[in-house]
Amino acid sequence: MKYAAFSLLNDPQKTRVGAISSDGKMINELGFDMDLNEQGIVAIIRADLENTLPKPIATHDFNSIRLLAPVPRPRRNIFCVGKNYHEHAKEFSNSGFDGSAKPGEDIPSHAIFFTKPPESVTGPDTNVVIPSMVSSAIDYEAELTVIIGRGGKGISEADAMKHVWGYTAINDVTARDWQQRHKQWFLGKSFDTFCPMGPWVVTANEVDVNNISVKCWVNGELRQNSNSKDLIFNIPNLIATVSAGITLYPGDIIATGTPVGVGIGFKPPKYLIDGDVVKVEMGGIGSLENTFVVG
């Protein structure tokens, strides 16, 4: 099942959630009697875990809605993983922007985590702002993203997939100069609008997470083309690593890393400029498209 957060074009202030029809042309709005402007589909996750999922109350044509980020404002920072595809790890280490590895240590021995704040989230078909007075070295990163269902702490790898509710896509937009200058990744990845998310969440039973294509186009040019089977640290490992000391909650988000083909991998780098359109696509999940504008 695919679940989305959305608003009506004639009522843009109210966030609604619903299930997308099998033909992808309609969305069946679920009857939640609460404010969904921040949690979005997290309300569905919680109701699903409690077996209290409300019934549909209306059906809307896709032409009458605007899709929003599935979780418009996460309750806490998004967990993100760096250097989690073999070829990208080498690409990044050779780029001159990687302060996380010593020479000869291209492939990390343990998963590298950082976070993006809730304020960085934006939805499908929105503008991502290139803050030209702050940075002009803006890059893209297509990432398969996990949405946690049942929470927990000390989750084993063997049990980890029982805690996955669904999957979505994220573009982990990055200011490379800030990433290099500050010797860590949080600031350069956390500017406003630097976390496009969507277009919806697909429940875990609908996809084979060990065989999901991960692609990214810039202005129609295919830049990234990989598969989740190439992850260095798989999803059970990532969940076990985070939850070893941090309690996970329903609706928590884990972006699993990006494959080879980012802008800094080119000589010279191919940074994003005003008007560029970036499309991120996860096989079996959906595509997420955003336009980059100078602001």
C-alpha cells in the first residue's frame, strides 16, 4: 500500500493523509480527527500499530491535490548514513572533501551516521533553495529511506526488519564547501529545504528491500544508477546500530546513503545551479522531483 500526506488545491492549509488507489489516479482520504500538519503519515503508522486505522471519508482525484512530504515535520532529526555504497565511498574519499577517512580507508569499517533537522524537510515538486550568499557548491544525493514502525531499543539485526513500516525517497542535498570546511556533515546538509522527501511511503510488504533500484537524474541526465543490494551496511545493521543506544519511535526516519554519481565525483564537480531539476527515483516506490532556485 502507498500512503501519502497531501493538501487539497482548494484548501491548502490543511494536511490530510490517505491511501493511493491501485491505478495511481486517486487518493482515499482517511478520517483522522486531528491536526496532521506536522506528523503526516505518522498518524497512519500509529493507528496501524494499534489496529485503529480509520476508514476512508473521501476520494480525491490527483489533479485536485498537492502531495506533501510524507512526514512534513519529523518529531526529531532524520538519521542519515554516509559512505554506504562501495563506489561512492571511493568517489567521496578521492574527491578531496572527505575528512572522515585516513588514506587507504575508503570503505568504512562501521556505519557513519549524521543527522538532518526537521526544518530541512520539503516535499515533492517544491523548490530547493540554493543560498548563494552562503554556498554555491550544492550537490544532490539520492537515498532509499526507511520509516520505522514499531519502536524499540537494543534491536537485533535478526529482528530489525520487524520494526520497518515502510520506505520512501530522500534527496540528501549538501553544501560541499560547508561539509569540507567544518570537518563534519551536519551543517552542510541541514540548510532549509535540503531534505526533499516523498512522494509517499510504500509499506514494507510491497517491496523487496534487497533489490531496489536507486537512480537520480539532473535535467534529464542520468547521474546515479545503483541498487540497494550494493549497500555496505544493510538496513538491519543500520537499525541495530542506531537502536543500540538510542530508542527508536514510530515514524523515525533513516536515510541509508547514496550511490556513486554525485556532483563532486566529476572533474570538475557538477554542482547544481539555478533552474536545475533533480529527479530521484526508487524502484517500486516512486519518484521525487524538485527544482533548485537561487534564493
